[in-house]
Amino acid sequence: MKALVLEKTRSLSLRDIDLPDTLGPRDVRIAIDTVGICGSDVHYYTHGRIGPFVVESPMVLGHEASGTVSEIGAEVTTLKPGDRVCMEPGIPNPDNRATRLGLYNVDPDVTFWATPPIHGCLAPSVVHPEAFTYKLPDTVSFAQGAMIEPLAVGMQAAAKAKIAPGDTALVIGAGPIGILTALAALAGGCARVFISDLEQIKLDIAGQYSGVHPINIASQNLKDRIRTETDGWGLDVIFEASGNPRAYEGIFDMLRPSGAVVLVGMPIAPVPLDIVAAQAREARIETVFRYAHVYDRAIALVASGKIDLDPLVTKTFAFDDAITAFERAAEGRPGDVKLQIKL
């Protein structure tokens, strides 16, 4: 079938390619409607690798998707043809110890769309397990359904933070994951979420949401602002969502005693961490790798209207313009939050 194929670094094509198409008894076949472009997709396009994952042969991109069930396996009971759905892109090994413990996101054997050598979903149709395919309520659009995947990262971060009602949080980095983490933190009980960045246009987008308070660190001292806003007590939770090594400099100075720092962004190299500063506060440090057991709750929050994803979809491209969409995503325009491709 025709798909968006990463041939090699900086080389994309829309062409026919043989893809796995066998429908197992507990699988569903899905006609893809909308796919979002993620930073990891762009990184594979521009660099050909992310850490140990190297593109060594042509690979279909895309892992943020929604669509319509077109066929079901013989043992499928929760879905039927015509159901509108979104999909968790990672399929764990059910026999792995991590999966049996419920930690399927850190299963070392997980197969994840558009992570070499696994093909992604930027194709007209995919086959996926029923267990990782979720029906969309009528109030959730295909575009919103394709945003559930990045929202799930923010939901995982909020869950790991163990937010208490009325908490005050800071998100460092106003990219797509940073903004979605801020929205998940508000939905999880935070009264206020500050969000910091150097790009005012990103902060303006985040600031559209009630309860989100932007801080431009190009013109304001972040620590001074937080000290003022918290009467010197410090933040209950800090989410690091930028991946910038400089974000770790003095990060614990803004935290209240026994507060939590949740590491969401992924630096490209090891970063120094002031362990003594963390110990002096008995800081709790949590880490996030993808997500587990949050998709259904993310969908419920969007369906209820508590999280509005529509302002974050910057532009939608036709499938025939998918290469143009990736070229734009690679530009990294400050005002682009989420670019999507509609099949």
C-alpha cells in the first residue's frame, strides 16, 4: 500500500511498500484518518537515529493516529467495524516480566510504531491489537484522537507527580509535550501551572488556557518569579519538559521541601545534577518514559471538555502533501504546536 517512507536521512517518499497485514483473532484492521507529526518522527527524518535506534532500512513514519475500524478478528469483543478509534502505538510482550508487573511501557521487548525497525502508521490501513485500540466518544474528533498519544505523555507525568488538589506546578518548556503536561497537571488537581520558555509565541499559545501562567525566561528571572509567586515556599511539582541541559541548573532551588521533580524531556547527553540540593529538600525525583494505563483517562478528559486539544493543532496537511508537512516540521517554527496529516 502507499505510505510515507523514510528512505534515509533527509529522504522521504510516498510510495507503495509491503507492510504487515495479517489479521489475528484478537486484532482489528483500522482505516487511518489522521496522523500527527511527533518530534521523534522529525528526528529520524533529520538525523536517522535516536540513541541506539538507527534507521538502517526504509521505514514508514508516524505513531500518533486515529481512524475507523474496518475489520475485526474472530475473538474481538469490544470493537466493531465503523467504530472510531485511536491507538496506543506500543505493543508489549505479554510474557515479559515488566509487562506482567503492569509496567508495559518499559518492557524491553515492546514494538513501537516508527521506532526502527518497526514501521509506523502513515499508511491507509494498519492492523493493531484490540487491547491497545480505544473507541472514541462522539464528542472526540479524529484530530483530537490523534492527539491522545502526546497527551498520554503528559498524563503519565501528572500521574507520576502524585499531584494533590491545589498544588502549584512549573513546566519547563512550552513545546507540545510541555503544554500537554501543563493541561494534564491542571486536570490532575493543580490550581496553578506556570510554564517557562524563551519563545513568546509558544507561551502565548499556552497562556490561552485558564490556570496556565507563562513566564518568558528571556525577559524574566525564573527563580525570582517563582519565589514571588509562592511567597518563598517553592513549587509543589516541577516538570522538566524541555530536554535542555541548562534546565537542570538550580532546578531544586525552586522546589518546596519534599516536593517532586518529574523528568519528561530527554536531553541528548548526560547532564549534571545537584544531588545535595535535592537531598536538602528530600526531593522526590520521578522519570517518564512514554506512558502506561492512561489512554482511557486521557480520552475521558478530552470527551468531558476538561482538556481542549483543538487550539494545539496548528495545521492539517493532505496525505499527498505529507513530505511538505515533514519539511515544515523540520523547520521548527516557534508557532507550530502540532502538525497533522489527514488520510
